[in-house]
Amino acid sequence: MTSDKTGIAFRSSIITPGDIVKFAKIVDQSNFTNIFINESSPDLDALEICSASLGVSKGVLVGSGVIRLLEHDENLLLRRLKTLQAISGNRFVLGVGTGSPGPDPGQKIDLMLQRLQNLRKDFGSSAFPQVFIATLKTGIAKKVAGSSEGILLNFCTPEHARRVVASYKEAFSGSTEFACYLKVFYSKSDAVAKKLLVREFENYATLEQYRKMFEIDGVLPEVKSASEYLRKNGSVPSSLLRISLMNPSAYELEEYVSRFRDAGISLPCIYPYFSGDDGFEFRLEKIRSIVSA
């Protein structure tokens, strides 16, 4: 059965915390089920933004997407999680990752899973938050299988999402939520939105694991030539528009989400990016259009 859950993700280095909280009120009044707050700014705390967003909402689940668990003091984090659950009626969702994998990624994952186990054990009788573990690699998906209520994939192709879900299910057959960020670029100018999208692909292609993913899924040549293609043709290669969108119509957004649902993603999360030149009213209009699409 196809899930009807849908989420939205906000990046605090793009959208100010104050605006995120305002947008949370809009999302709470829609059929969207989840909000994830990305810990993208070194100067801002995702958990604090989650707390404020929970304070202005009534039903939507709000969570970190994700915090680097091993960088947090265990006792302090335990108190913060208990507080977030208490003030929100257990609507906080804990999204976690390892951060930099270091020379021994397997050991880093083991330490993170142990930290999670300790937090669960010390939480007492209160409801521990639903946990999402960030992963992109199929091997990591297998290693963390069964250790959380869900996994959270970053920007990826639908085909890669299908591979990760399949690998996870090979290792664990129990109930699991599969969430994935679906990046969508917005601007008053179509040309600017296209540049933002192409730049994101090019940035990710500099990372080994993403470059390999693009290569496996046959889009690496288009990623490498996207800037030149945009300059010559004024458009983005169609193969990339299966993975990300810019200024989509409601129909295009619906089709985009459906591709990931068909790949096994039960909680697709629209992840809007905006040009720095576009003001609050434009962003508010787009958030409203997303949650009503």
C-alpha cells in the first residue's frame, strides 16, 4: 500500500529561523505530516528551531534532519529530548547522523548506535522520539537496519533510493519509514532557479559517493556538462529533472514525488531552496503552493 505521508525540510542557512517557524504554522495547517530542520549552519542550533516550530504547531511532527549525534553531550541531549517531547506531546522526531566518517566509518556508526541505545535506556518511561538515521550508502543501510524507526536519505536519484530501500529490507523485514529529501529550487527568475539547480549537481559531483551514484545511474556526463548545456540551450538536461526540479507546477511536483514513492520512499520530503534575492512574501507563496499541491 502506498503511503500518503509527505514531509518538508528547511535549511537554516537558506531560510532564517524566524521564517522557518512562520512556515511551520503553515505546514501544520496542511496534510503534510513531517517537518525536518537541517543542521546546516554552524551558528544555529537545529533543536532550538525544532522547539520553536513545535511551539507554534499542533499536529505536525517536527525533527532534526539531522544532528551529528556524537558531537552532543549525552546527558545534556537526554534532557533536551525529554523536554522537547514533554512540551510537544511527543511530536519531536530525532534525525541523527555520524558527521564525518573518519578513517573507520564502521566504528563511527557503531559508536552512534551505542549512543542511541544509551539514550533509549536512560529515557525512562517517557516516549522516546521516533528516530531516523541518515544514510546514503547501501552498506550503511544494512548496518543500521532495525536500529531506528526510519532512515533518511539525502539528495539522490530515484534509482539509488530504490537500491538503498532494497538493501535495508534485505537486512530487516520489520516496519520502517523510508524518508528522502527531494530538492526543489525556486526563484522569481527561471534563469536563476536553473543556475541554482545546476550548481547543486556540480557541487555534489565533487563528492566521491555522489559522483559514483551519478555514474551508476548514467547521468554523470549530463551533470558534468550541465553548465555548458545551460549556457548554450538555456535549459537543464532532462535527465537531471528526474532527480531535482526548479519552479515546478503543481502537476510536476506531484509527478516528482510519485517517482520516489514508486521507488519505495514512504516519506518523501520536499526540500525547497531559494535565491537570496527573493524575499519573504515570495517564499511564503511557494511554501503555501507546496503544501497544497
